[in-house]
Amino acid sequence: MSEPSHAGAILTIDLGAIAANYRLLREMVPGAECACVVKADAYGLGMDRVAPALAAAGCRTFFVAQTGEGIALRNRLPEATIHVLNGLAGADPRDFTDHNLVPVLNNLAEIEAWARFCRERGTAFATDIHADTAMSRLGLTGQDVALLAAEPGLAKGISVSHVMSHLACAEEQDNPLNGRQLAAFGGALAALPPALSGKASLANSSAIFLGSDYHFDMVRAGAALYGIAPVAGQPNPMAQVVSLQGKILQVREIDTPQTVGYGATHRAARKEKIATVAVGYADGYLRSLSNSGGGYIGGIRAPVVGRVSMDLTTLDVSSVPDDQARPGALVELIGPHNPIDQVAADAGTIAYEILTSLGSRYHRVYTGGGG
Ligand SMILES: *Cc1c(COP(=O)(O)O)cnc(C)c1O
């Protein structure tokens, strides 16, 4: 992390907003537990700071993707329940039990390996089972579930914490796949033999908004905690968490026709005032924001003109008064005028990718206690 005076931009992460989002989601699922997903360094926002803030707000259960992430989180939160979505992934089962991590077992081979380990140790270590219902990434197929039902001895010795699945289109409330996956998940829960039944978990952030049929015993919220809009095409009820302010290095007045940036993709035909900001694609300010993104200075929009380069981005600040568009001034690249979902739309991607791309050169500031 950079010194404020050396950094090209300041990234502010509001832990109080994350805690408020957690409380809002928890209130929406009164009969279920709200677990928090902090994989990928809490979606780029810093698991070391975000997870303790969530724990202080009352969260007891966390999900990460990888074993290493789980071990890092265990060191931070000795008391939390930590689930690892990617399952054993070839690791030694002891890597989980030594750190009290719950793997999400994703296929029959993992279930057999975990069951063997539990029998050898004479301990039924907790695990989750993932049933695939439309993603075709990880998780047991319907055939696998049927096989386990027919041969429950394969999994003898294990103790299931949660049976889970994951929706493909939860942010689209009218998508008929949601209901089909809900039915398939119910089918998998019913088909698993009693020894492999546990609590049930289906919903990510967006699925919380599909209604109580989707909540089961535990929901797994990630994106909405971090301010990403959970429902496509509807106002975002979540508090904004991230703001990014880029520093203007230089302002150039163009009065003869001139091109701007690599590839000469912007041509200033008239008088134009160009501000060069010290943020580029190396910082996760995506190159696809070239000629489509924008910043705000004093609430006035300054469109990105020309290509975003590795360390620099050029903005047309012609409509911004000179005393505001000057070297050293800060431009809002993400913030109240420019929420992450808008930045993502400008970049042709989703806000998840904007957050997880946020770079390491920013000066990071954490605000809000999160208690
Ligand atoms: C990432 C992930 C989540 C969290 O999803 P959000 O859309 O960020 O709320 C939940 N479940 C699984 C299996 C995931 O991979």
C-alpha cells in the first residue's frame, strides 16, 4: 500500500457500510443464518479488515474459496466457522482439520477421501456436500446423488454440516431457471440418504431477494455486503462501500486538433481540456473503460477520452472550472456519482470484476468501525 502523497489514488472502504449491509441482509432472512462470503480477499476489499468487521457485527460463519484463504482467515478469527467452497482440491484432509475448516465436498472422489480420513481418525469431521443443479462447475450430479443413495456405505463416517447448491441466474428475478433449480435442490435433499443429510443452503446475495422459499437454513452473502446491486433492473438497496479518488497529475489545454492516448482513438477537434489522472489498468481501472468510463469533479462528469493506459487515464475536464480541475485535485472514479455497478456497465463487465480487480498501488483507507 502506498503513502497518501505517493499514491495515484485513494481507495476508501467503509467497514460501517459493510456491517450495515450485513444487518440488512440478516433481517431479510429471519429464519436462517446469514453467512458471509469473503473469498478473493473479501472481493478485493481486504479480508483482514472486512472479516473482523463482519464478526463484530455478529457474523459467525464465513465462506472462502481456497484452503489458503481459510487458513489465513482462521488466524484472524479463531472462533469463526469457516467453509471452503473449492473443496479438498487435492489438499491433505489434515490441512482442513488442523485449522478447523469445513470443506465443501464437490464430487464422489472427495466424499470417499473424506470419509476414509474420518474413519481412520475415528472422528466424524464436519463437511458440506455440494449438489449441482445447473452450473456444471462443481458439485454432485443427479447421478452421483442417486449412487450415494444406493450405496450409503461410500460415505460412511462423515458428518454433514450443510448440503448446498448455487443458482445460475439469481439476479434475474423472472428467470425460470431459479424455480427449476429450487425444485432440483429439493429433489437432491430428498434423495440423499439420512446419514448424509444436513442443514440446507442455496442462496447467494441475489437469491435472498427471491423470497423465503430460497433461504433454507443458511444464506451465503457476498456481493451485496460490498454494495453490489443484488437485483438486476431495480434500485440498489445496499449501502455503497467503496470510493476511489484518482489524483490529477497534469491538465493540458488543447486548442489545435490533436489526438489523445495510445492508438489515437480520441481526436480533440475543438478546444478541449484534458486531465491526466494517475490510475491505469495496472490498478484495475479496466482498459475497457477507454472512451466509455467517466469521473466526477465537484459533481460534474468528466468522460474518459482515449485509451486507459497502464498507469494513466485521460479525462475531458472541459466543463469543470479551472480551480477544480488542477494538478493535485482528486477525481471521483468510483463513488456516489459513479457507483460500482455503473462503472461495471461502462466497462462491459460486472461489479464483482471491478472490485476484485482493485489494485495494490492505491492508498487504502478504512472507515467505520463495523461494530
Ligand atoms: C461466491 C459465492 C457465493 C456468494 O455469491 P454473491 O453473489 O457474491 O452473494 C455464494 N455461494 C457460492 C457457491 C459462491 O461461489
